[in-house]
Amino acid sequence: MIYPNVHDPYITSDIFCVCNMALFAFTNGWSTSANMSLAPMKVSEEERETVGFLMSFPLTLGILTGNFLALLFKK
């Protein structure tokens, strides 16, 4: 089996990586903020607390999981 050379990255520019990360951070932050602020308006008054929890719990769990995976894949 032939393995690719892992020491030769396809993208060598740090500027591309920074711009790509900034683009993802901006779009993810905007869409998450929009969903978090608009979703409770779409449900009845009695369900707003439950909807707030159901939106914030997966978001927090995703951030926590991402942080732990970053620690595992650290060089």
C-alpha cells in the first residue's frame, strides 16, 4: 500500500489558513447568533425556555467536544 507523503502539505500559505479560519468563524458566528435569537420567537410563550435549553446544550456540547478533539490531535 502506498501512503502519501504527509510532510508535504497542499497549502503552505499561512495567510490562506488565517483567512479561511476567519471566514468560517464569521459565518458560523453569524448563523448561530441569528438562530439563537430568532428561534424562540417562533414558538409559543410556554415553550421558549425549553427551546432555549435545546439550542444552547448542543452548542455548548459541540464546543466542548471540539476543544477535547483539538487536545487529542495536538502535535
